[in-house]
Amino acid sequence: MKLSLFTISISLLYSSSFSFVSQPVTVRNSLVLNAVELTPEPEGGDVLTSLKTMEGSRMKNMGEVEGVKDEHGTVYKFWLTATAEGALVKKLNTEVLKDASKKAEFPGFRKGQIPPYAMPQIRVFSVQEGIIQTVQSAVDAYGLKSISGSNGEVQVLEDIAEIAKDYKVGDDIQFTATLNAIFDPEQVAAKDDKPADDSVIDVEVEESA
């Protein structure tokens, strides 16, 4: 499913339920998390070294994206696997529940009361937002910069609705995704400006008489 890197939209239809659109993705491999298989790592590409510690993540540059330009640098397609921490998803779920309870007006329920049938949609949104925030962290950790518009969308390769279906709030979520981005010009400049190690070690050799 495609999600904007820094914004995701969800319509909170308090008169009925929380609305969310998901597009299932077929995946094939043996890695399983929350009953959803992870998309296998693609062959090829260059593995990136993170500039900041981000345990459980792996980023690969799959090459330049044809037909997509950005004034700040060359646009590349990246593949990512990472883990959205359970603590983050739990925090987001609590925040969504708190916000929803302030505005909720469901027929047949008291004002501020969220009916059981709306809970799965809240869980989906929390999982979705947790993944997106983790992608944001990965972009920063690997010295990248997102691009604006539809070309900068993130393609989460697993079906988020399927992940959320059996998800226990508080558990970590491993996922894979692809995204278009550029190398952060500031990081590139800092790397280019870093002085090379030109130190010379003098070794004195005593000649035999």
C-alpha cells in the first residue's frame, strides 16, 4: 500500500466508524510476523551503512529512478526492512483512542464512547502510523532525504490491514518497504568536507655499522 512519507490521511467518520483503505499485497517467503509473511529482500542493490544506530534495519540502494527529477539531487529507489517498536505503536494507539473519545458520537452509544466495531480501524491506523514514523527515522538514519509529491510515496510491501488484524498492541512489527529519495545534500557535503587522514608515520631505521 502507498502512504505519504510525512503525511497519511485517515477519515474519522464518527457517525459510523473509522475509514481506512488498504490494498493487499501478495508476498512469498518463510519469514512470518503476526501471521503475515514478509516480502523477500530483492537481489542486487548496494547496502547502505547507517549514520545513526537503528537496530533491526537494512537499507539498499536499488538504483536511479528513471524519469523522476529533484532539484536537490539524483532520485534513487531504496528498499528497506525495519522494525516498528511496540512501545511506539502502543503510544500511538493510546493517543488515537484518547482523541477519538473526545469526538466520538456513534449511534446507540454515549458521546465519547467508542464501540467495539471501531477498534480494529483504530488499531490499523496506529500500526500504519507506527510504520510511517519508523520509515521517517530510517530515512534520517541512513542519510537520505525524502522528495515531495506522489514520487515520494512509500510503498509498504505488506498488507497493513492484515498485520493489524491479529496484532497485539505493544508487539514489535517488522516490515519491508520501498521508497524514492535522494541522499541528503547536507550529509553529502559534510562527508566531502571531512579531511582525509594524511598523517605520516616517520620510522627511523638504524643502519648497521
